[in-house]
Amino acid sequence: MRKVILQEWISLDGFAADENGQIDFFNKPEYNEESDEDLLDFMGTIDTILLGARTYQMFVEFWPTVTSDTEMVAEKLNETPKMVFSRMIDHAPWGKWDDAMIVNRDAVEEVTRLKKKSGLDMVLWGSLSLAQSLLKAELIDEIQLRVCPIILGKGNPLFSDTMHNLELKLLETQSFKSGLLYLKYQPVY
């Protein structure tokens, strides 16, 4: 069965975006330099990128126009099929690449169906409400966090206050010179 892997960049205090919804806190060149090779290797293990509507809108403004000359993972990211979960968007172009598929059905039902299909694993980036609903439905098989050495104090938390006592089994850790930490967990449902 295919896995759904949640990958998020967060602050040390657990926020995936600041109080204005901005993600500038993790856009430091040294963070990308240290982790891009790992991400490129990871991209070889997936065949589907799952996105919510807001994350799609942020991604589509940047990724389809960059090349691997400036962003190591650009070509692989752009050519990987994408699914956008939204009831508001009816078309999801991706520059010169294939459009993202729109899923306007129940995300839990659709991801349950996708996990049963053959193929490589799937990754979920950003998309906090989608991530939280899939965690509650016990559909996330692995959580990979890149923890930035910053405390925001306020913002949009990765884990909502309605999530209680979700035990995680630590699978891997890595630290980088910049202070960035990589943590890989398996939820214990």
C-alpha cells in the first residue's frame, strides 16, 4: 500500500506560517542548500504531490517558472503529477507542465482510495487544514519536519488544538550547520 508522507517546514514552536500566513521564516538560502539534495533523493520515492488550494496558489506562482539551474528540485517537482483538493478551483494550470488534477470530492475518501492504488508514495506539502483532516482520519503514514531555529510566538500551527495524544515514533533525525533540524516520525494510531 502506498504511503502518504506529510512534509512541513515549521518554526521551533510548531507554526507552519506566521500570524499573517507568511512563510518567509524558512526561505533562507542556507536551509535550502543544506536540504535540497535530500529532497531531490526523496522526490524519487514519490509519484504524486497533494496540495490544498492555498498551497497550490503559492506554489504555482513560483515553481513552474524556475529551473534546476536555480532550484535543484525544480524539474522533478514540476514533472511530478499534482492533485489539488478544492471545491473552489476548477482549473489548476502548472505553466508548461501538465495541469494539476482538481479533486472536489471528500479528501479523506479520495486519499483512502489513492492509497490502495499501485504506485510510489505520495507527499503532502503545506495545506494545513488538509494535513490536519488526514491526520485525524489516520491516513498520514509518515511526518517529516524541517524545524527552523526561530520562535514565531504566533501563527498557523501545524497541529491543531483538536488533536490530542497522537503518539509519534521517531524514525530519523538530522541536524544542519544552520540550526535546521530534520525529524522523521511515524504516527502510532
